[in-house]
Amino acid sequence: MESLRFDVEPFEIHTTIGEPCFFRTELLEPNSPNWPELSIDDYAERTAKTRVIWESMNGK
């Protein structure tokens, strides 16, 4: 987007970069998300750890 803006600026087109991040919401409340069952054994351990990390960020 940073380099594209120079190409589109003459046409009064503006670009924006949106980067994903965590922010304070109630999205990760226990009753909010529908977590799928862990279905790929090779990724089960990593997915479980990631879920714990995400849940620890709830409301922060």
C-alpha cells in the first residue's frame, strides 16, 4: 500500500493499511467464540497453546 499510494494519488485515491492486532473486547469471553474441535493431530498441541494465549488476552 505504501508504494501503491504514489500511483493512485493523482486520481485522489487514498490507501490505508490495516494491521490485525488484539484490542480490548469481549470477543474471547468463554461463551462468545465457537471453538472447533481439534481435528488435525499434528497441530493439536500448537493449537491448544495458541488458544490459551488468546484467551489470556481477553479484556486486555
